[in-house]
Amino acid sequence: MLIKRRRGWELPENRVTPEGIYLQRRDLVRVMGLGAASLALPGIALAQGADPSAARYPAPRNDRYGVPTPMTAEKQATTYNNFYEFGTDKSIWRDAQKLEVRPWTIKVSGLVEKPFEIGIDDLLARLPLEERVYRHRCVETWSMIVPWTGFPMRSLVALCKPTSGAQYVVMKTLSKPSVMPEQRDLLYPWPYTEGLAMDEAMNDLTFIATGLYGKPIPKQNGAPLRLVAPWKYGFKNVKSIVSLEFSDKRPVGFWEKLQSQEYGFWANVNPKVPHPRWSQATEKPLGSSERIPTLLYNGYAEFVAGLYTNRTAEKLYM
Ligand SMILES: Nc1nc2c(c(=O)[nH]1)N[C@H]1C(S)=C(S)[C@@H](COP(=O)(O)O)O[C@H]1N2
Ligand SMILES: [Mo]
């Protein structure tokens, strides 16, 4: 039995979102009376303390990777989100305000000279911030263009001091079912996990965002820090990161674990390689009614195509 709950305007007709298939399983569980607890959550926004990093924004813009246009309206990008920990529809932004982002500790482990933990404000104090305007392309075919503030991922990797055996960096989202209600749903492989090959992590395009639209990044967009790898489908961009583990083993990400026929490790944007359930040829910018062509590597081929010339045996586009 399939229960389609997505609104029609989100996707081409008669298609469910990738996440939709799991929504359906969840709905069945609820129908059977097992998932009721996760329904009973009010959307209260709690009062916020002052953000100690607020004075760091806005940061100078780095336009080396272009300044794509038109910029998505801030309101769109901050009220239409994928953050499954808070709910499976796009309107989780109010619920996400319950996430407390101070204190926030990031744990560094695995193949590093010495494992350590660092607080977000100590980390921010060590790194210059810059703004970059990047395209974002969700595998569901919506897209946006937003100004992130943060630092190149390679600056963070340098602080972590991985050893020569490290081949991958694995990043995880906070685990806190008391504020992230969907984490009580054990059909999903929490915590949300994603990873990059070391050369991808060291590519200068790969960014860690701590800000958005010249301000500290909103909770719904992955506060206090999230990955931004703009040539990959959006699901790679793990939010609200609490750990980096350097490994010689390729991690299996959240979506790959759920549905490996549909989601893989590399997940590079390619309009010519359809998702098993829909075309990836075009996309719908948030706030627009027209679809536009999708670009190879989401428009970043000149910066990242070289990462894959020796990986042609891999499934690079799913
Ligand atoms: N922890 C976590 N990170 C996540 C997700 C999620 O559900 N949980 N969704 C991903 C997906 S599918 C997309 S498209 C982007 C959406 O980012 P945005 O809401 O800031 O646009 O976040 C990614 N990171
Ligand atoms: Mo996505």
C-alpha cells in the first residue's frame, strides 16, 4: 500500500520524493499504533540566548567560485528545509528552534595524530570566516542559491591533523531524541551520517557553513555548523555536526543505508543520470514556478571534475 502525502507542486506529477517511500513505511507504523509518541510534539519556539559569534557576521565575500544568480529569498531558504530529525515535511523550521546550539562540542577521532574535542566558539576563534554564494541542488529536484558564511573544510581538516592512513572523513549530526523527535523512529539509521573522501574534503570548494545570509546559520539550516559540498546532491550536506572521524573505511551514509539502490556515496549532480524514480535533467529553484536545466556537477565541474578521473568504475552520480 502506498500513501502519497507530498504536495503536487514539489515534484513532477505522480512522483513521490525519495524520502516519501520511508514516510509511507512510517505511516504504516503509525496506523498500527506504534508511532504515536512522535505525533504529539507542539511547535514551540524557545527564547534564544545571545550567540557569542554574532559579531563575526557578515564576513568578506570570496567570489573565486563565482556568484551565481538569482539569489534565493532568505525567507524561502529558511522556511523550506530538509532536516528529518525534526520532521519529514519541509516546514520544520519552528520545531528546529528547540535545538540548543551552545554549548556545542565537536569530537575529532579516528586516524588523527591525537583525538580531541573542541567547542564551536574555540573553533570559530581559530579560523577566518568568509562568505560564498553557492548553488544547492536537492536530489528531490528543488534548488536554491544562497550566501553561506564559514570556512573551507580543509582548514578544519588541517586542525584535526589526520594521519596518512585516513582516506575518508565521516561526519555525524547531533543525537538528541528529546529535541529531535524523529530520532525516536527507529526505522531510520540515526544519527544522520555522511562522509567525503579525503581529496574531496581537501578540495577548496568544500565548505563548512556556520552562517547564512550574513548571520549565524539558523537552526533549521544546520546550526551551528554544517557541510556544504555544492557539486553533490544536498543530502551529503550533513547538518548540526558533532563529530568528525577519520577512517580508512568508506562510511555508509544515512540515505544509502536506507535505500542503497537509490542513494550512494558519491552523489555528484549529473542531469544525464536519472534517479531510479525521476529525471534529474531539470530543477525548480525555490520560489520559482519555472524549471531550469540542471548542470553537471551542479555547475562546478571546472573545480571538481578532476577528483573523479580515476574513479570511473564507481557509481559517481547517485
Ligand atoms: N542531519 C541532517 N542533515 C541533512 C538533512 C537531514 O535530514 N538531516 N537533509 C539533507 C538534505 S536532503 C538537504 S537537501 C539539505 C537541505 O538543507 P537546507 O534545509 O539548509 O536547505 O540538508 C541535508 N542535510
Ligand atoms: Mo535533499
